[in-house]
Amino acid sequence: MDPKYQTFGSLALCDNGTRRLVVIEGGASKSHRTSGADAKNPRKRPAHAHANRILALFVASVIVAFFLAQSVMDATHASRVAQLLSDMPTQEVFVCTGDTMWHIAERHSVDGVSTAELVGWMKDVNNMDTACLYPGQVLLVPQTS
């Protein structure tokens, strides 16, 4: 019986008389063609495929765990900073020509609080949408000794 050839998508198939179609060209690379025992079980996967899936799942789990831990640490730090600044007494300062929120925050720094966090707190306490200042403006800042 002569083999019958068919095409399916990009595959060239051969009906070899055993009621199974065998890939003769296309699909997977030529080095991964099924033949012999593998032709009987076309769904058989290489032994390392399962290990690769487990490794990928493990790496994804580690990445997710890292980001979750980072977000918990960030939330904990933000909560600690908010508590520290809310308990701190304030004082009024007058804005001079050339002053910026950043420079005022640096002059009234608080241990454990970054300058950026202090600027954000100063904007909140002084009901400011922007960090724009004008001479003579009065700001509440953390009281420094």
C-alpha cells in the first residue's frame, strides 16, 4: 500500500497504513520529530519538561513572595513614619526669599524620616497641593531642638 500524504496547517503528514499520521516535515524542529516508539505516543513529553515547569513555578513563587514582603515592609515603614511625625510637636517658620520645601525640610530633619517623606508630611499638615512657596508664608514644621 502506497503511503498517502496530507497537509495540515504547516505540517506535512504521511499515513503509513497503521491508522496513524506521522509528521514528515514542519511543526516541531527536525531534531524533535517523532519516530519509532515516540510515534505510538505523540503526547509524550521530554523528561526535563516536568522539571522545567516545577523550576518556573518555584521562581515565580519566589518573585511573588519577594514583592509581597517588600510591600509589607513599605507599609510598615510608612506607618512608622506617620506615627513618628504625628506625635512630634510642631513650630511655625516664616518662608524667606529663596527657601524651598526641600531646604526647610532639611533644616528641620527628623531621625528616621527621609527629606522626601518630610516634605510630603509638611505639604499635608499645611494643606498644600504643591510645594510652591512665597516669602512671608508661615509653615508648620517639626520642632527641632
